[in-house]
Amino acid sequence: IAGITQAPTSQILAAGRRMTLRCTQDMRHNAMYWYRQDLGLGLRLIHYSNTAGTTGKGEVPDGYSVSRANTDDFPLTLASAVPSQTSVYFCASSVDGSGANVLTFGAGSRLTVL
Amino acid sequence: KNEVEQSPQNLTAQEGEFITINCSYSVGISALHWLQQHPGGGIVSLFMLSSGKKKHGRLIATINIQEKHSSLHITASHPRDSAVYICARPGTASKLTFGTGTRLQVTL
């Protein structure tokens, strides 16, 4: 089934630990995104990639890094997790980065940093 | 201040009612997205529209570019429509700006 796979679904993490959230899509979409969703704040863009080999910063990039080695994968890394990074993380993709194409979302990864 | 404003924030309706959720934005856009998120669930794209109206089943989305306003309508609402509905507009450099969502509860 075409779509986006995120892993893990849920994780509890000690502060200071390194964590990578994985995201894989099989739709050959050029653009991929990482969002975090917090109560009352809506979805906020962390990082994005318009094509393999390029990445860009979103609204809230501090403490996070991404890579886009190929079209399908877009991992998000927290180098040293802090409690304020407790959130639900969604990976998404679209045909291109224009904003004028339908977004496809992963099921989300719930991260708790203690 | 969020550049995308939704109203109402919360909405309770009885099964069968006609529902309208509104979205206003402050700058000109090329397209507007409507998304649906069920409790504890993932996010699904409902519509992406740049003019006029789109319909999918009992859902209808309209947009007025000049007035910078879009509406999502649900006809003959059903408890399974209970979800958070989110609108979003494209910004610069792939940055969609999202509304904070409208939480809809449809009761029997």
C-alpha cells in the first residue's frame, strides 16, 4: 500500500539521549517534511526537503537535524533530547514543495522526553 | 498571531445536522488545504483547492480568493465525522501555515 511509514510509533526517552525518527515513503514524492504537533499550537514545520540531497529549516528547527540521502527516506534526529521536545511528530510528503499539491502524512510518532 | 484563523474552535452537533467550519487567512494564496485528524489518529488530506468548490461524498469545500476565506461543509453529519479539521495555506519555501483546528463532535 502506497504511503508513508514512520517508526517508532511511540518512544519514551531520557533527556540527553540521541534519537532518530524514521520516515520512508514509496510514492516517489520529491518533497518531504517533518512537523511537530503540540496541544493548542497546531502543526509546526521542523525541517523540509524539496528533493533528494537538499534540506531546509522550518519554523522550529533548533535541536533537530535531517538528511535526505535518497528520495524515499527522511530521518529526523534529536542529537540530545530535552523535555520540550516531547510531542507528536508527523512526517509528510508531496509531489513537490510548492504547497499546491496534496500532502500525505505518516501515522505519527509520539515522543516523550523525561 | 496565526496567519490562518479557524472558527469555531469547538463544535458539537447532532447526527444529521449540516456543519460549517470556517477558515480565514491574511495573505493571498495559490491554494488552501483542508485536513482531517481523528482522535489519536493520523492526518488525512481532504481537499486542496485554489478556486470555487470541491465535493467528496458528504464533504464540500469552498473558497473565495478575494475575501481570503474558505469553508468546509459536512452534510448529514454522522458520529464518524467527529475529528479535528485543520486548514492550511502555502507560505514561502515549502512552509505551510496551519490553523489550530476545529474540534468537531457529532452525537447520536
